[in-house]
Amino acid sequence: MPLSEHEQRLFEQIERSLAEDPKFASAVRASDPRFHARRRLLVAAGVIIAGLALLVYGAVIATPPLAVAGFVVMLASAAFAVQSHRRAQSPDLHVVGGTTSRRRSRGRSGRRSGFLDRMEDRWRQRPEGHR
């Protein structure tokens, strides 16, 4: 059930008053999931670089298990980074005192479209003369 205009204005007024409280805002920012997701992205980037170094080192000294381990480390940390990035892009996460961005919903059920859905849409929108 959507909020009425009056309720929406009251909600925005409460949100602004809470955002103006520096102690409250800093406490909420410290527990902001997007902050932790960014930190996880930076850690994953560092581990990807370490995995690349391990891969190169294993290739230089001709030790295939070491090179494979480096590749696995890179792959796992890249998957971790993608998961953290998706979690950070979640539309229900907001920063106190920041601006909220409403992303337009895509897809059939309001979720973000998957790769196959996007390809299917492109197929439907292709020019008809190119068959």
C-alpha cells in the first residue's frame, strides 16, 4: 500500500531531521552495508592481485600446482567481488544524509533482468530486414 502525500512528506521530514543529527548519522554510516561491501571489494581486488602474482610465480618456476592455486584464488576472489558489488547495488540500502536513488525496475517481476532476458529483448527489437 503506497503512502499518501501527507505521510510521504512526514516521512521525508523525519528522515531529514534524523540525517541532521551527526551522532546518529555516524552510527548508522558505521553499520551501513554499502560501506562494508566497498571494503570487501577492495579486499577482493587485493586478493586478485595476490592470486595473479602467485599464478605468474608458479608459471615462472614451472610449478603447475602453484599456478593453478593462484588461478583458483583469483577466481574465488573475483566471485566474492561480484557478490559484494551486487549486494552494494541493492536498492533497499540507503545512507543516512545521502540521496536515495530509485532505479527503474527491469525484467518481468520487477527484478533486474538476467543475461538471457536481455538477449531475448535484443532479439525481439532487432531490425526485421536482417534475417
